[in-house]
Amino acid sequence: NEELSHCQPQKHYGITSAISLAPPREIDHQYTKKLCDAMKPFGVFEDEEELNHRLAVLGKLNNFVKEWIAEISELKNLPPSAISCVGGKIFTFGSYRLGVHTKGADIDALCVAPRHVERTDFFQSFFEKLKQHEEIKDLRAVEDAFVPVIKFKFDGIEIDLLFARLALQSIPDNLDLRGDSILRNLDIRCIRSLNGCRVTDEILYLVPNKENFRLTLRAIKLWAKRRGIYSNMLGFLGGVSWAMLVARTCQLYPNAVAATLVHKFFLVFSKWEWPNPVLLKQPEDSNLNLPVWDPRVNPSDRYHLMPIITPAYPQQNSTYNVSTSTRTIMSEEFKYGLSVTDEILQGKAEWSKLFEPPNFFQKYKHYIVLTASASTEENHLEWIGLVESKIRVLVGNLERNEYITLAHVNPQSFPGSKENRNENDFVSMWFIGIIFKKVENAESVNIDLTYDIQSFTDTVYRQANNINMLKEGMKIEATHVKKKQLHQYLPPELVQKKKRSIAELNRSSNGGSSKRISLDSSHLDSSRDTDSGTPFSSPTGKPLKPTSDTDDGYVKPLQLIFFCFYLIYLSVVIDNRRPVSKPPSPPASSSIATVLSTDVLPNAASSPREEPNGLEDSVNGAPAKRPRSPTEEELAKRHKDTEVRRLFSAQSYGKLPSMELPDASSPLPASNSCRVVKNSIKLALNRHK
């Protein structure tokens, strides 16, 4: 038997073979324990008492549902023998079902009922039954949502409850939702409601070790939230997308423990060749004629920049909101995460460093401040929900502006400062960091953002008008500010520079940061003004040399020669590989204008796109050298590249520009009293001389 077990191959997970089957070493377990200790202060683990409380609440809710379904069955004149076994069940999905929920998190749940229970019963009689329960507070129904939901607090725990009616006479307690046949003869709202449970269950089924997966996912979700890249709504990734990326990492390293998996996560996805899709299993066609993600069939799917495909039928891309800017930002964060975990596993840093937040307000020299205000608190909560859901439209508009390289929205909103609002208004602000392109042969250029912002506000007001939300006092204001003006909007602790440690300064002066890009150090900012400390940057966002206190922003002649050769090569590559999408010309009467004096660099090389095959390492500010034998560090890097590159033997779908445009299917509100507050802003940025 022992010989048979040795000969028996390990179960295969995913669409490719594993990269490594190496078992964990003792030191890997030690690093995993340190990782757990580093996460504890952030409240990612629930204690036993809280966990038991959740189980008790879900048990009560499950009994409540069965009781209600029996009552409905009796009202619909089912025979007593049928009523006794009609059933009904509560399923959970999302972070709670995955086992990675944090303290105080809500629970996503699904009420599954037999075929004689209608959706109207759920939103009427069940809603009324909930209303009468003394432990249930803050009850509200959102029946016209894309996925209809009832929201409430049950004994202090927030619950979002969906509804699905199956084509079954009864709902047994052992019902499994993973089978595709369960979707037959269901309406689209029930299919959408079932999707969360089916995807969550499929993810858990497709990972080699659930405990290692859960601990790794806790770490990655905490990291993503701390780094400001956790928001599906704003074009980053949501919980299910992060779960699928971690699950794919677990498939590629099936025997690794959490500390190793976190490191391998950053290794794999810092080198992932987007838009190759991330798949946990081969897509299957169940012949139910439901729309699935397939760029060979659906032209719109070819425009997705960072596809992560759900494993349950009907397969969908969970990241359709990702834009050029958000993908660039996340790619940089993957690289930064890899550099930090490299340091941690070499004993040069602690896990706490991975969870340090970036200083968003030191990254860029230009910002758009988007302000949403309303005259009452209730209107304000409604209004900011709509505005936030449409911010990615503004980001898309800005990205299509020919002078903008990157638009980075901070997912966190801030209350309006007293100086910048009316005393009785309720105000929220979002900040979007902007990087402007350098323009060829131009001392200065007029950059007009009015059209981009106006089309965004038109979209918001149109939507608000369509759903009868627009009320007196609801306003949006967009303002362009420089970094040094942020103190007018934010408290000083958010905008002041962080002091760098001696160790960091030493690493910087030794060139340790020149090979790896970090958005924290403003290396992506290609515009110039009188602020000091930003190096002359290549158009792909890589610094030409390490930043230091004495950096004057110029490139030495020999470096410039090699840089020019690189630009010629890069412009050919980018022109052949990346179509350019320009926005319509803005109206002549534009009023939000920015005058920039920029460094002269060719337009063709101004793309932030990451080039594969190590091109990013060819411009780091050092003169070219004669060939030599590779160092151990370079050999290790080549090994890492090879480790991941063989994943991409499948067909690669070409990158296409984002085509998301504001909805023009309905007219704007007749009144212009709530339209965007236009600001006439002209900013002169002088070059260094």
C-alpha cells in the first residue's frame, strides 16, 4: 500500500500543472506564524464568542425561513403532507462562506425556496414577518437592484439576504448548489442571486488546502485594503476577485503554507501577462444558453484589461470595471509587494512592512478634488452612493484625454472641510491623482478637463433623474489642485511627508530602489513644477536614477544617448502594439483649463504600459556595460521569470482600449441648477533650468 501511495500522482488542480510541489520547511511555518501575529492588530480574526454568535443568528434565520415557507405553502393550499417536508434553506457566500470574514463584517446570505414561493412573496410577506421580529433592526428592501436584496441587522449582525426560487417541489437540507442543472427554468434574477453561492463553493472546491488558502487570502485582502486597491466599484478588485487570484496561487503551489503563498502570489501576478485571463478551471458549456465570458464570441469581452473569470457557470469576468490606470496601479503594487516579501523572507524586514499604507497625497503633483454635497444627511447618503458608483466613468474620461497618462482615485472619501462648504451642507470629497504626459516640442500646452468632467456629471445627473433621486441641493463640484494646495482640503497629518528611516535612506543612496518601481515615491509623475525631489522620469514611469537629496533632475550625456536609443525602440514597439484612443475635442468655451510647461519627450513613448521581456530594467539610469557573467541575484530573477512565463502557453487575447462611455440613452434633467460647478483654473508649471 505504501508503494502504491508513493506512485500515485498528486491530484491536479487548475488548468496547468503546478509550478512547485515542494513541501513546507520549518522556517516556512515560522514565517507563517509571524504573518498571523502581524495581522492580529488589524482585527482580521474573530474570537470564538463572536463566531458562535454568528452561527446562532444564522440558525435562527434558517428556522425563520422554514417557518415562513410553511406558512406560504399553507396559504397556497398545499396538502399537509407536502407542507411538512417543503423545506427551505439559508446559504451563505462571500467572505463568511470562504472563512475570511473580519470582526464586525456583514454576512452575505441567500434564501432558497421551492417553486411555489414567488419573489413577490419574499419582498412582501417575508419582509413583513421580519419587520415584526424584535431582534431585527434597520430593515430595508432594494427590490429593483440588479441583484434584489433585503438588508437588515439581526441581533447586531448586518445581513444582506438574496432570494432564489428553484424549480423543485421541496428544498432539502443537504441541497448542493454546485450542479449546473439547478439553473434550468430559472429567471435571470434567480440565476444572479445563486451566482455568489455557486462561485464561492466552486472556489473552495478548487483549492488544494482550504486552511492555507484562507490564511493567505486574509493576508492579501488586508494588504489590498491597506494599500488602497480594494474596491470593485472604483475599478480595482473586489473580494471575489482577490479570492480567485489567491486560489490560483494555491493551485500552482499546492503544498506551500501561507507565508510562501503570499510571496508566490506577488511573484505570479507581478509577472502575469495581462490580458491573459486568470482561470481556476476550464470553462464548460452547460447548453443552457446563458451569456458567458468569451472574447472569441463577444467583441466587448476583448476590451477587458485584467480578466479574472468566475469558475461557476455562467462564467463571468469579475473585473470588468478595471481601467488602464487601475491596472497600472495594481501592477505596481504587485511589484512592490514582491520586493517587500523578498525582504521579509530574507530576514531584512518584518511582515508589518507589507501592511504599511502608502501616502497617496505625496504620490502626485496634480489632483482632481471631486465634491458631492446635499442639504440633508439622508439626501447626502443617497447622493454619495450614486456619485461613488460613477467615479470610474470620470476616471475613464480622464484616461481618454490625450494629455493624461494616469488617473488614480483614492477609494477613501473624506468629509468636506468647513472652509470649503456652506455651513448647512453635508459634503464628501474624493481625490484623483493625475499624471500628465510630456509633450514633444512644446514649452507649454493648454490642457482642458471641462469636457471630461462635464460628461461625467451629465451621467450622474441623468442617472439620478431616471431613478427620481435628484433633489434640491444635490451638487457635484470638480476642482483641480496642486499637491501643495491639499492642506486647504485635508488635515495636516494626511498631507505631510513621512520621514524616511536611516535604513531606507541608505537603501536609496545605494541604488536599492532603482530597479523596482514604487508609486509611493512619485516616480510615475512625469510633469514638472517648482516642487523639488522628483527625478527626471522616463515616460514608462521608471526613474532614470535613484532619488536623492542632491538630485537636480538632469540626465548625464552618456545616459541620455542610451535613453534616446531606448525611446526609438520603445516607440516602435508601442506603436505596433497599442492603439491610441483619443476623446472628442472639448468645446471652445471650456472653463477648466490647465497650462503646463513640460519637458520635451516624444509622445510615442509616453505610455505607462509595462513592456514584457525585461524592458523595464533597461532604463535605470546607469550607462550600458559590456556583457558579463550574471550574478546570483540575476540568475534568481531569471528563474522567477521562467517559473511564471510558462503559464502563458494558452492563447493571449490582445489588449484593446477601454470603450466605456457615459450612458446617453436618456435626456438630462431639464433644470441646470444642479449641474457641475465649473471652475476656471489656469496653472503655470515652470521647467527646471
